[in-house]
Amino acid sequence: MLSLLKSVASRPAFVRSVSRRGAVGLVAMGVAAVLSAGGAAAQDYPTHPVRWVVGYPAGGATDILARLIGQRLSERLGQQFVIENKPGAGNNIGTEAVVNAEPDGYTILLVNPANAINASLYAKLNFNFIRDIAPVAGIARVPNVMIVPNDFPAKTVAEFIAYAKANPGKVNMASSGNGTSIHLSGELFKAMTGIEMQHVPYRGSAPAITDMLGNRVQVMFDNMPSAISHIKAGSLRALAVTTTDRSSELPDVPTVGATVKDYEASAWFGIGMPKKTPKAIIDRLNKEVNAILAEPAMKTRIAELGGVILIGTPDDFGKIVAAETEKWEKVVKFAGAKVE
């Protein structure tokens, strides 16, 4: 198209004018055709199964939420949204797989706090999350919950702090991996209380909880969706939630901030796609996710998991990611955490 525009430059003025108008018209027609094709593609989307990458093993909060939303997307859109668990490197393996995928709408990412934290926690990454992943839709924001084995001596946050100070090096703090909100919630707690705890990272919440049930680790600041069933069953004890306010699902459990002044942390989840995915496809998926989140049954289920739904535009979710990236950068520096 550029060569067509250049070819008219040496012609007589009248011919040049007509030719330029024709060339510009062809360009406009081409742009309109591309936009029309993009709209049609979005209208038909998806025409085959969609791969939904989750950077953790099955059973954790990210996996639970992906499967909840993925099932309804499959039902509404007539194609399977297939959950692919790609754990490792604090969520970076799964994220990088999506960054490098074709931007055609058929590979999506379960976005979570690690994506904001890792930007400053890791000394070197092969991607820049905000640059390389397009925000699509929010799903939910949930508290983390400070849990201990049922027979752990401390029954309150104050008692836990006292125990840890009296037994330096004897408390193992589990997490779902380096750089997760679970890890950094614990690091923030250590920094604000001055206690010593040995960080034990796992490849997801599920194996960490298994070891806690076996008394191999003593504390975890887990995402509520993966911990709440164990808390309600009485197999693990909740000492506190990490948000400013108590959770409606655990109304008798106090906040960490009631003991450790100004302490606050929470987890949030959403969907991202490779950066160059057509806007029409992003908008289509955003519309579908928002419709699912508005369903009474889905609202109830997410509330049962301790979450608050995040309905909004792709830009709204992008602002959450940007704000959380800035917030956790300060926490990483405050805690002195770094992964090489």
C-alpha cells in the first residue's frame, strides 16, 4: 500500500490528486476490512478450545477460581476452556508461557498478585508483565488468612508473636511459592513484628497445606479459597485475616491489623492475554466474564470462598494491576526480599 502511494508522486498534479484519492480510499477500505474481520472474529470467538494457564498446581485459590469461571465460559461460549496447570518459579513459568503464546485469544492467563510482586522481587525476568500482558477482566479480591495446625500452641496473633520470639528458628512459614501474595504477606508480617521465621516455598497452596496438616510447617498466610474448607472443617486453625476488615465468611476471626498496627494485605485474581490480542476479542471475553460474575449463583459461590467480585472493564483491571505492582514494590523493599 505504501508503494502505491509513492508511485503517484511523479505524476501530473491532476492525475496525482485523483490517484492519491484512490490510494487513500484503498487504504481506508483495507483498514475497514481489517476492523470488520476483527469484529467478525470476535463475534465467532471462540471456534476451538481455549487454553487457560494457571501458574500453580490444582487445588489452590488460583486453580479453584479458574475452574469456576472456566466451566461457565465453556457452557456460555460452546467451547472448552481447558485449565493447564504450569507451576514453578513463583508463577513465572506459566506467565512466560502466555507472554510467548500467539496473540489470537486462545491462550489466557489467570492473573494473580504474584504478577505484580515479581516485577520487583525477581532480579531478572524474561518479560515485563505490564508491557507484555493485556488486562482482560477482574474476577475477585479475597483476604489471605493466617493459619496454623490445630495443635499449635498459639491461639491468637499476639500469642503467635510471643511464641516465635521465644523460639527463634523453630517456626517454618509455608507459601505457595516465592513472590506470591502468600509469601509476601508473611514477609510483611516478619518485618512488622521483628520475628524470625524460616520461609518454605512450595509449588502451590495445596502441597503446602498437606504439609501443614502433617505438622511439617507451622504457619501460612494462605489465600482464603484454598484454606477455608480446612478452617470450617476444624482441621486447621485461623488466627487472623490479612485485610483491614473481618471476612463475612469468618466473622469470628480477627484481623492481623488488630494486633499488628497498619498491617494489610489481600489477594486478587483476573484474566490476561498476550499483549497483541485483538481488542475485539478482549472486549468479548470481558463481557462474558462480567456476565458470569453477575450471576447470583456465582456471586454466592465466590462469597463462600471469602471473595468479593471484581466486575469492570479491561482498563479497570489494568489499573488494579498497576496499583498493586506499585504497592508490592514498596513491600518487597521494606521486607528486603529478593529472588535471583
